[in-house]
Amino acid sequence: LQPFLRAGGRYLGIEGMQILPMVQTGTERVFPIDDPVMHPHEVRIAFGEPFAAADFPGRHGALAEAARRMALLLPDEYQPPAGQPAFG
């Protein structure tokens, strides 16, 4: 769960904006950063329940909620370290 792009916050002010939490795992084993070759490996995608950005107001409210919901979708080995900020 890397920091969210700050630009994502621009979209949260759009009236009626819905956020769909989604996580993708396994791609780092398909194409490792330090390897010029792709490898076969299972990749998974999980989707959470959508929610209204307006239900979590404030500068970072909806982004923090999206990060929280995304973490719930992750398997244990992908959970962010305790205390890691949800977004930058």
C-alpha cells in the first residue's frame, strides 16, 4: 500500500463521487524490479464495497477511508507496517 497520489484528492470534490477500493497482489513476482525477465505467477485482484467520498469529509477523509478499506482486502503478507501513513 504505497502513498496515494496527491492528485487523487482533486477528484474527491466532484459531486456524487464514488470510490471503489481495489487491491492487486502478486505482480511484483511476475516482473520483479531487479529482473529483466517476466515470470509466471498468480496475480489477484480484490474489490471492496464502493462508498461516497462526501461521507468522509475533510482534506484527507475519503483518502484515509479508501486506504483503510484497501488494507482490509489485503492478505496478511501484504499488510502495511503498523504506523505507516495511509497516503502521502
